[in-house]
Amino acid sequence: MLSRTADHLFWMNRYTERAENTARLLDVNYQTSLLPQSEAVALAGWQGLLSISELLHSYKEKHDDIHAKEVMEFMVKDENNPSSILSCLGAARENARAVRGTLTTEVWETLNQTWLEVKRMLKEGQFEEDPARFFEWVKFRSHLSRGVTVGTMLMDEALYFMRLGTFLERADNTARLVDVKFHAVESDFYGTANEKDQEYDFYHWSAILRSVSGFEVYRKVYRDVIKPERVAELLILRPDMPRSLHASLNEVVSNLALVANDQSVETRRRAGKLRAELQYGRIDEILATGLHAYLTQFLVRVNDLGAHISKDFLVPAAI
């Protein structure tokens, strides 16, 4: 496969997954903002959301203060923000258009219709009317795109590069979500929460789990009250949780093996080592050494892995 084609397919799925994850992050912040909380806590939540996406600097160039409405508009429909939902869906569609001949009609039509529909919805003000409903729609369109891809694409290199993009992006976004949201509620780890705090924390952790479609999964796996260390374990180490770091790295490793070439030995080694640490890791050890430090290092390694994948497969070789 031409590296240019592989590049478009890889980024098409990364952008689609990024749009979904942005919708999930905004949705959990929007839902928790409806809970009784101080202005300082609410501000920290929206500031954390910008930090998680590395958009704080870009946002402050346009706005003096952090307000929920302005943050949501910046991350949903600002065309000058390359990580906004509108920009991501547009970029996914443009990458799909560039490799139209490689995709099935169903995959192309799904991405193209999503792009046309999101522009119409934003123009009609449907996002402002009901943000939660809009975020659900973005998630649904991403699910639909993945389902159509798996259900209609030939199981060849094109599909493998698409899935590589999806799961590398998912690992990155889940790590960012866990890092920022665990910083927001630290009292549970030190046993200093009073009854009111514990009540708030329950809704906080519930919202985080729902943001990754993990609330029912948590109940099924642990059959217990929601505890932060178990939420961390579910989202980091459980290989059977679809959006966990472990599950995402399993997919990255298996799809890397399917497209392997002579140049990719080191890339596969790095991916395999990162997966092995998740496979044999323990949540008590991670928490003892520091969750923030662990996740910061994980993000560095995932970005490094993405750079190596680009070097091995996606950037045209110099002649």
C-alpha cells in the first residue's frame, strides 16, 4: 500500500475517534457542571478540560476568561481550532475523500453524511438547544462509522491502518481523561472526604464512567460501590474494557503485526513493551508511585509510538 494512502486512512480514523472523545469529555463536564458545586470547582473543571486537550493557550488567545459556554463553543464549532468536533469531522471527511477508491461506498457515505449533518445541526442551533443530545449524536455517528467499516471493508492493510489510528487515538484520550479527572477529586485517596463530598464524588465517578460507556461495565465487573482505585483499574489495566489503555494497546500491537515491514521492528518492540507493562501491571503499584506521573509518562510513550508509526509507514521514503 502507498504510504500516502495509509496516511489518509490512519488519520481519517484518528480524527473520527478524536471527535467522539471530545464529545465524551465535553459531555462529562457538562453533566458534572449541573451538580451543586462552587464556582471555583466549576472553573477548575473547564480549565482542566482545556488542559487535557492541550488547548488552554489557544483558548486564552481568543478569550479573556474561562466560561462554560465559550469553552464548549470553542471545542465544538470553532473552525480555527483543529481539535474542535467540527474540525475533526471535517478532517476525517477530507481524508476519506482523498482515498475514496479504497473505501466502500457505505464507509464514504457515512463519513460524508456525518459532515453534512453536523454543519446543518450547528447552523440550526441544535447544539445550543440541547448539548447532551448533540454529544450523543456525535458518539452515535462515530459508532456507526466503526460498525460500517468493520462490516463492509475487506480485511486487508487498509482496515488495519484505520484500526491503528482508532486505537492509538483512544489510548491517548483515555489517558488524558483519567489523568485530569483524578486530579479533580483527590480526597478519596486520602480518606478526608466528608459525607457531602462522598455524595458528590459518587456522581463525579459515575459521570466519568458514563463518559467512557463504563458505568454498567463497572457494576458487572466489581458489583460494589464506585471506588476511585477501581475506576482507575478499569480504565487502565482491564483488557476486557473496550476503552481501557490495555485494550487499546492490545489492538495497536495486533494491527502493527499485520502491517509489519522490515523497518518496523523497533516500533513493534516499543508497542509490545508498553502493552506488557499494562498486562502485568497492578493498580496498587501505579497509585503508590503516582498516577499523574504514570499517565504523563504513558502519554509521552504513546506519542512517541505514533511518531514511529508515521516514520515507518506513513511518511513517503526519501528517494
